[in-house]
Amino acid sequence: MQRFVLLCLILSSFGTFAQRLPEVARPVNYQLTFAPDFEKNIFSGQEAISIQVLKSTSEIKLNSAEIDFLSASITSRGVTQEAKVSLDKANQMATLAVQKMLAPGSATIQIHFNGLLNDELRGFYLGKDEQGRKYAVTQFEATDARRAFPSFDEPAYKATFDITVIADKKHVALSNARILSDRPGPSEGKHTVKFATSAKMSSYLVAIAVGEFEAVEGEADGIPIRVWGTPGKKQLGSFALEAAESFLHYYDQYFGIKYPFEKLDVIGLPDFEAGAMENTGLITFREALLLIDEPHASVALKRDVADVLAHEMAHMWFGDLVTMQWWDDIWLNEGFATWMSPKAVAAWKPEWHVELESVRDTIHSQDVDSLQNTRPIEQAADTPEQIQELFDGIAYGKTAAVLRMLEAYIGPDSFRDGVDQYLHKHAYSNATATDFWSTLAKASGKPVDRVMPTFVQQAGLPFVAVHAQCENGATRVTLRQQRYLFDRERFNRDESKELWRVPVCLKGGGASSAEKTCGLLTGRESRFDLPGCGSWTLANAGAEGFYRSGYEAANVRGLTADIEKALTPAERIMLLGDVWASVRVGRKPVTDYLTLAEGLQHETSRPVMTELLLRVEFIEHYLTSDQDQPQYSAWVRQLLAPSIQRLGFKAKPGESEEEKQLRSRILEVAGGTGQDPEVLAWARKWTNEALSSDAALDNTIAGTALSLAARDGDAALYDRLLTRQKQAKTPEEFYVYMGALLSFRDPKLIELNLNRSLSPEVRSQDAIGVISDLMELPTGGALAWNFIQAHWEELAKIGGGFAGAGLVDATSTFCSAEQGEQVREFFGVHKVPSAERGLQQSLERIQNCTDLKSQESPRLAQWLNDREVRAGQ
Ligand SMILES: [Zn+2]
């Protein structure tokens, strides 16, 4: 389930106004001892921070939140002075004041404190496994290290860490560095685990995990690797271990610097808010995204596990070794890791075609960027809420897509050389955007430093209109750029001032159609010449550019006719995205998209088909009325018939994982949107057999079959699935059953699901996902929205407040002016500080969808009608 793939999405505190620490002192080393107390749900801490005082001062400010100071002192030049501690809760700071001035130079701060093992999935928090066994673990990014120890909690204050944990005898303790010693004591029933001095790193990357964990062990290039889980789940780590070994070796080869942190631990946790977190040498994961039963796991989940792991491991270089100077450049971390991970996964499993997923990700990140309320990649942020809001589709998807374009523009070798120089220059330190592109400009000799600012500092993306004509046996192509916006009226007024320096590649349908012609579109309009003439010109050849192309009708007809033989799968995905983008702004009717879809009826590439089906479902959801729904379903059945005939209902011996997964997705849409009676009957039969057997599910097909059976299922089926969910043998099975339970469309069962979301049966990390899923059901939107409003107080408190932003985002699935007004009104009163931009985006999306519906629904209805008339003749 995709909603778990929220990489390093860290959501934190409410109602605070961070400001930066004054530049009075810098940390050099932290000596930290933690003793968690699982009876009282607290921990005690001892801390000695070696600092460099930069200018004479009588006070030092540290970040601190929910920390109870027991004592504090500062030693400088052999003199120890007690420090008076004053707390500034609003700014999450503590000021340590001494009587005599501290002179510039070395000093040490000593603090003894207590903190909370909270249940908010941030800071140092408590989790529980299915048997109720407690564990304690940290989650600090972006601004929550301060909940575990008073600290210089800003990314530029890198230091080394010497960590000691006093744990119960039965508990394992893990941290960033390897274990130096593990001795019994200090009291009966305890042991003391001392870790080696860590590499120099930012506070948000510090990590500790304490609990009854078990691991499978391996190694790559001499680096020990362990994959951990709670008791009984150890064997589920084998798949991730094999992946980690492959990725570490791949990165060692790709980067000029070998894995920089002595060992790698990866741990799956039952309670974890984000997808995963790249703590130096100790990566933490949501367990469903790490611990899988490989023989039964769905292909999609295997790919997700690999992708997230490769992403987090890439952070060991991009993020951990070299860290952004401040959060405004978080893209240097997230974009790089997102861009890098498909390379490592493709090297391990080329048959999964993750390079095509990158094209799909590009298109989807363009969706966010098509809003008036998007943001530039580089974005100022000061408060924890503003910082939190930066972990969005722009930081991950858009940045990765822009880096992909840049790599294609300067060539993979130059790119890699530049990255290498950048990493060497800033290792164990921090860097800014300018550091990055000036290094790449130097390495490539190309104007990277002039191209990149147009994509990084400017919000939105270019729409490149293509006009091609044949002159004297050559194709003269005029490209014209303007900012793309979903807001059709604003877009068509074409008043945008923005200009990008766009690396473009073209290919034409002439004699040498395989050849690409590449160049830079710099002004509003540029001309390119292609040898030969043909019936079409493709404006994003190779599908590596971050722009949308607008084609004239004859060009689209030419492309559609040649689509399977002349366009690569990547280009087909991009073309689908481009035609859809033209539909969104009224430049093409939605029926042009359906015609293009018909041209892909025999498509066998899973990613191309998956991209197409996403819009096929969207059109059903938003653009069809009850009246034309049966006609649209009939069209979908016809569209998918060749695929179903080719793939059948059952896996064939020796077929690829891609085919297995494609079958599952085709059946899902044929049964759902297509209402195919044969598929629905198959799903019910499959479900009955599965529920009458104790065998483990084949999860590639199970999600589809169970969910289709559940759509029109009754309370008795609901109960049977719920019982199964409680007996699930793996995290994946648990979520497959959960997905099925959330597919029931009976309003009574939707109500039941809504109420369960706030009960102890649903972990707090899953509550928002449950409500968001229900919101997308045709019968669920209004019920879920009423539920959110009625239970807002409770929902807003989940996990220290991370839920709010997710719920604001969930409202973006609405598609009427009335609903938009309700959302505006409700969140106008019930403010969510970490979703200020998010709210504007949701409102804009609702408005765009409403507008699209008013424009395209009548056209679609007419087309379906004409089609039926034609078929009847
Ligand atoms: Zn990340």
C-alpha cells in the first residue's frame, strides 16, 4: 500500500516558533548516557557536551523540549560553575547562565536530566509489538533530538557522539556506532552498553533502539549488516538483508567514497510514523516496509522494500556524510536519495524496470508543481512547522526528476564526477545548493549553474508547446515555453513571466527516428531542426526532461498510430502524462486521452499500463455520472479484454514478476471500474477459497481479489476478514486484510471502519491512512468528512499532532464547490500550522477538479453515447 511509502516524512510539534540558536558556541562531542525506565515510561540522561565557545559569553542556549533539568554546570579553563537554567517552551530552548563570563575556547557543559518515553512516535518514544512487549526508540528528524537530550539541534552543528545505554538484561541496545563494551550492571537485572565514538554528524541523525530485538546477519565489502525485528520476525528480514548487501556494494562502486560508517543496522518497528529514517548506521523502518515473507510477498511490496532501503542507504552519503547547511536545502538530501535509489535497485533487479517508475514519479511530481500554491525547491523555513511542511512531493519527486534531467543533460560520467568531487569536498560537513551546482558546472563544462537556478529557485514547471512543419525535406520545430498551471483560465491567459533554461531532446518520425536532437531552450521560443519529415515529433525524447509538452492534434494522431513501434516505454508513459496535462487545461478533450488509451490496448509494459489505468480510474471517479457509468464500464472492459485474454486469471509457470503484478492490476480495474461480472465472480471464489484454507496468501493477487470481493460484501464477510486480519502471520498479510476491510462500500461498514480508526485496534500510525482511504470511496467521502469534523479534537492529538496535515491533504480528493467551501470553513477555524500550504493546495485541487468536471463530463457523456449508437448500428 502506497500510503506507507512516505520516506523520512517527519511530522512534529505544534504551536511553537523556532528560532535559530545564536552563534555563540559549537558542539564538538557529546557524551550521553540514557537509562530508559519501562515501568514509569521515562528515561534519565547524563550529558557532557564538549564545546568551542566562539565569543565571550555568560550564557549558552540549547534546544530542549519536554526535558526536566535536574542539574547543569559549565566547566571552562578548569573552573566549574553551576548554571541557572531558564526554559523558553515556545521556542523549545533552554538558556544556561553562569555568573562569570566564559572565555572563547574549549568548555564542557554537564547536564543531568529526565525525559519522557512518549507515545507520540517522535523524540524518544515507546512502541509495542503484537504481544504487548514494549520497546523504546528514537525518531529525531527534523527537530526532535531536543526531546531526548538538550542539544545544538540544527543540522550545521555537527559533532561526534559517545553514547551509553543502561538497559534491562533481556533488552538489546542499538545505536549509530558499533558496540565498544557490554557489561552487567550497574544494578541487578541491567546491562550497560557502551558504543564507540560516532562519526561527526548532525543531531537529527542520532538514534537509539532498546528492546527485545532479533536479527539476521550478513555483510558487504567488509561492512557487517544486520536486519532487526521484534521477536518471531527475524526470518522476515532475509530479503532486506540480501538487498542491503547488494546496495552497499553498488554504492561503494558508484561513489568515490566507500560506506563511511563501520557497520549498518536496519530495524523494522511495529510503531513508526514515517516510512523509514536514515539515522547514521542505524536505519529505522516501519516494519511492514522492511520485514516480508519473500515467497508470498507481493511483487509491488518487494519493490517498495528495495526502493525505500536503497533510498535510506543512499542517505548515508547524501544527508549523513554531507548534510544540507539548513532545512531550506532539504532537497539536497531527499532529492538525491530519491534520484539515486532506482540505480541501486535496477542494478540488483533489472527485471523490475524501476527506471520506468522514475518516469511515472516525474509525472506525478509535476502534478503538485502544476498548482499555483506549489513552492520552489529551495524554500525558506524557520519554525518546526515550516520545516515539517518541506518534506513534500517537491523535496522528493520534483528534485529527483530535475536531477535526472541534469544527469541526462551533462552525461552520466560528468554527473558522477561532479557528485564525487562534491562529496569529497564536504564530507563530514555541510553544503548548500550553490556548492552543489558550482561543482557540477566545473566538472561538466556546461552551464549547470545557469540551468539549475531556474528549476530550483522558481516555482512551477514549463509547458513546452510544439509546432512542427516540414520544409525542404527537414522538420522545423518551434518550441515555446510558458508556466504550466492546472488552473485552466490562468494558464490560457498566458501571463506568466517565468522562463526556464530547459534541456530538451526531440525526435521526429522522419527517416532517422531513433536519433535524438538535444539542445537548450533558453528564451520564450527556440527553433530546432530535425533531419527528415514524418507524421509526428516527440518533444521529450528519452522522457528525461522536467517539462510538459503540448502537441497539436495531428501530431498526437501520428504518435498514437506509431506508439508501440516508435516510442520506448518511458516515452509512452511521458506521452500519457503530456496528453493528460493538455486535457486538464482544456487544450484537448478527455476523449483524446481515451483514444490514446485505445492505441495502447495491447501494451505489455506494466509501468505503462499502470500509468494509464490511474487516469482511467480518475475519469470514472470524477468525470462520469451515474447515468453514463455503465457505458464507461463497458468501454473499460473492452479496453482491458486483450490483456485479460493474454494474462488469464492464474499465474503461468515461468512468467515474470512484472506479468504477475500487471495481472493483479488489470483485474483490479476490470472488476472495479469495469464491473466485469466474470472478474467479480473470480474474486468471490478466490476469496472463499482463501478464507477456507490456512495457507499463506499469495499477496500479489490477494489484495486485488479480497478487495473486489469486499466491495459489495456484507457484514458476515467483513467479520471473516477481520478475524483473519487479527491472525495475520506477517505485517503484509495484516495490511492486505486491512485494505480489504476498507473496500466495503456499505455505509454501515464504512461507519464501523471510521470508528475503529480511533480505537486501540488501529495503531496511531495507521489512523490517518484508514480515514484517507475511506474518503476515496464513492460512498465514503461525506461519511469520513463528517467523522473528521466530529472527532477533530481527538484526531488532531494523534502522535503529537502529525495527523492534521494528513487529513488536510485527504480533503483534496473532493470535487465540488460546496465541499471546497466546507473544507475552507472548517480548517479556517481548526488551524493546522504544519499544513498552511497544504490547505491552499487542497482547496486549489478541489477547485481544479470541479472545473475539469464541468468542462469534460458533458463531452465524455456525449462520446460514450455516440460510441454506443455506433456500436448498435
Ligand atoms: Zn529520505
